[in-house]
Amino acid sequence: MKSLKLSDYNYDLPEELIADQPPKVRGQSNILILDRQAQTIVKKKYFEVADDFEVGDILVINETKVIKARLEAVKQNGTKRELVVVERHGRNDDWQLHKVVYRGRLSAGDILMVDDNKLEVVEILGDGVALIKSEIDLLDLCQESGTPPLPPYMKRKATKEDIERYQTVWANRDGSVAAPTASLNMTEKTLEKLETKGVKIVRLTLHVGLGTFLPIRTDDLSQHKMHQEYFEVGSDSLTELLLAIQNNQRIVALGTTVTRTLEYLADFLLELADKVDFNQSLDNKIKQQDKLVAKTYCDFAFGSSDSDDPSCCQVLPDSEKEANKQKLLSKIDLSVLDKFNLIQLPDGGVAGEADIFIYPGYQFKIVKALLTNFHAPKSTVLMMASAFAGWDFLMQSYDLAKQEEMNFLSYGDSMLIK
């Protein structure tokens, strides 16, 4: 029986192991490879992680971009106040009438200045949150005057270096107020290495919110109410995920944000996978660990041999991709969307608010391997990693990481749980 007490998911984290600065070179950090079946733990360099992927694997990444959400404001009496703009919760968010988290005392009607831009406090919503009105788009204001909203435990102000490093190398969808930190160690070079090996990269977006730093306030995990985070999965990515499910390919989540999105969508994805009959010209046997097929696939896909047999190539022709997408879209109607509390995007993909709380005892339905960081004691993300790896095995890896003086939390080292 899994413990449902928060107090049972604590561990000693020496302060000197908490990374408050990024690694000198992105991608040069360490990683532990946790094999759940063999119960082995191996330490490597992060840039070697492709060695633990297989041809036909699907790596799902989060395209969100961290906005420079921390603003220094000044009241009319000269008192300084710190504001953090709240994350995006949809494509139609009003960025001139928006929520902020504030530090210090504020009242409705207060006028605040950020450089030469005026903000007005419209309403105090409670729990340190206020609704403010801005003369200009807050996203523009954050870009001009804001700084990256580093986690509170770093106990320092953001620098110019953080603008680049507290961000993934592929970030392109403004909206997060915290980084999807498991992705911070990933480089374009490592992604290229994975793709060359025959790993498919699939992209989605989940905008990470300030709730990620909120403590669990009850010792009974079943009573914790998880915060909501807005996500989008485009129709191309949906098609790739459903093909992967039908072909029994291994889906690897890069980070807990991706895991939350996929597992929130699990029942929706599994129901669609049963309904949609895709065109599949790829060789489905590629996942049977056939080394010859794997080599032929890579040779054909990347032009390293004279192979002219496309049956093993995982890349579908554009005509079949479009046909698959249309089959998918024909199965997503209002009844399906309502059933799973989703909305449809203009391209036929889906969006929603993920509020799933994954803790020990949860049975994963979509994610088969997880790339993640070392998490803080008693945190929701530690609960998720524990649910995936098992608490005892996870703590073995944390103990080894401490012995090896590895770095923990957002700017820290990583682990691949497979």
C-alpha cells in the first residue's frame, strides 16, 4: 500500500547541493540513468543520453517560453513593490487587465509605475494576487522592463545570463512564469543526435504557472487540490502521438510538464487511438528491437547507404500525413471535447487546463520513460517522480546523487527513468 502522507515523502537536501547558477556550459551536466526493471543506476554525462534511446522512440518536449514576468513597481508615495505577472491561460488572455502576484501591501485603486508605464490595482483577489490594469500590453512591458522569475529558493536577483539560461533552446510560445526545468540541460546538438538515431521529436505547449512553487498544505495527499496549467497540443502532434500509441512505441516525456499534459490527456488519446484507422506506411516491426531493421531505417532516413526500401522509414509522405490528420479531425467532435473538458484549436488540435495531481499509486497510461531533474522535498513534482520510479528506488538515486555531489533543482543535474 502506497503512503498517502506528505510527511513520508521528505528527504534531507544539503543547501550546498542546490544549484543557484546554471552550469557553465549547457548540456555538460550529469545525468543518472535509472532502469526500473533491472533496478540499476548509472551516472553519465547529459550529452550521452541518446545512448539510452531506441530507434522509434518518441520524445515529447514543451515549447513554452518563460516571460520576464518579474516587475519592479513604485507606488505614488515612492514605496517599491515587486509584481510577478501570472502565466497565460488561453489564446484570448487580456494582457491589459491581468492577474499579478505581489509582495508587500497593495490596495484597490493604487497607482504603480514601472519605468514610465502606469498600472492601476483594480481588485485585490486574496492570497497575494491582484487584478491590475495596464496602459500597455503586459507581455510587452515584461519584455521591456521585466526579469526572469527565478524560483524563490535561489535567493538572488536574475542576471542577463538567466535571460538565456532560464529558458529552453527551442522556446517559442510566450506564457510561462517558470521554466520547464528538465529541458534546460537539453541542447540542439543532443536533439539532432536523437533524431539521427531515429527518435521522433513531438512538440506540445504547457505554460508553467506560479503554482508549481506552491507547497502542499495537507499531509493527506488525496486532499491536495492541484493548480491548473493551460496546454495546447496541435493536430500534427496529436497524430504523431496516436500513431505511437497504435504502434506501441515508447513515449518519453521530457519533464514533468509534458508528463502532466500527456497523462491528463490519457483517456482522450486512448479513446481516439481506438477510433482512428490511420494510414501507416512505416514498418511497425521497428519496435521489435530488430537491429537490422533499425540500421536500415537510419541508413534510409539519413542517406548513409544505398537502401531504396522506404518501408522501414518512419517518416510518412506528406499526402499520408494529411490523410491521417483529416481522419483524426473527423473523430474529434463537440461530444468528445466536452467529455474530456477540452477545446479545439484552429488547426484541429486540442487545448485545456491540466489539473492532474500524480502521486504514488498512480498508474501511468501514456508515458513510458521520464527525463526529469532532482526535485525539492515534499513537492508535487517529487510526488510524480516517485509515482513513476517508486519511492525507494528514487531515493537510492537521490542518495547516490548526494554522494557524487550532483546538483539539485532547476539548474541542477538530471535523471532518465526508463
